[in-house]
Amino acid sequence: MTINEIQDEIIEEFEGLTDWMDRYAYIIDLGNTLPDYPEALKTPENLIEGCQSRVWIDAKEEADGELKFEADSDALIVKGIVALLLRVLSGHTPQEILDADLYFIDKIGLKEHLSPTRSNGLVSMVKQIHNYALAYKAKQDAQKG
């Protein structure tokens, strides 16, 4: 699936949840679906700056050039938000990630229902994922010669 197809799928899922308490519960459930994050990756390098809670994101390049992200947070709602980001962006090439317009965040009303500190944290998480994509794209471009 393309990044936009995944975003559209998420928007559709949230349209069925009209109450924000239901949406928060759904986001928390999504966080619980994240695979266990290895303790060895809970390093200062993977810790996201600008988040009120602690969030770690790590990226690895797959053999096909796509990036696979792993993440964790010590806050339930934040863990769900990062699960949404990974669902949309993990498994895509660095260029696809860099070209992505993450419109689902606004469409599901996430930005307006987050506290300012959580909203800043969301921006920081997206920025870190972009930084990983930039670094891996530069590496891929250098390998092409």
C-alpha cells in the first residue's frame, strides 16, 4: 500500500469513532500493538527531543532499500500516536517518506485534540523520522555513485 492509501485507511477508521474518548481508547489500543522495543535501543541517540514523555525511534534499512522503524514510549497515548506514524511510514523508501504529506494527522483531528506539549512532541517525532529518511537517502545515493 502507498503512504496515502494507508492514511486514507486510518481516516476511515477514525470516521467511525465520533466521540473523542473512543478515539483516545483506539489510539491507546494501537500503541499496545507495537512490538516490544529492545532495551538496548533505549539510548540517548534514539530518544526524541521535544517530547514531554519519553519516546524512542530507531530505523533500519531493509535489503530492498525500504526503512523499517521501531519505537516505544512510556506514555500510552503517545505510544499510540507513534504507532500511527510507523503504520504510515514504516516499510517505505526514504524518498517516499520525504515526499509524504502527512494529512491524516489533521483529518482525524489529532492536532487539535492534543495538548501543546504533545503536539510539539508529534512534530519532533515526524522530524526524527524525516532525519532518518534523509540520512538513509544520502547513504543510498552515495552507494549509487
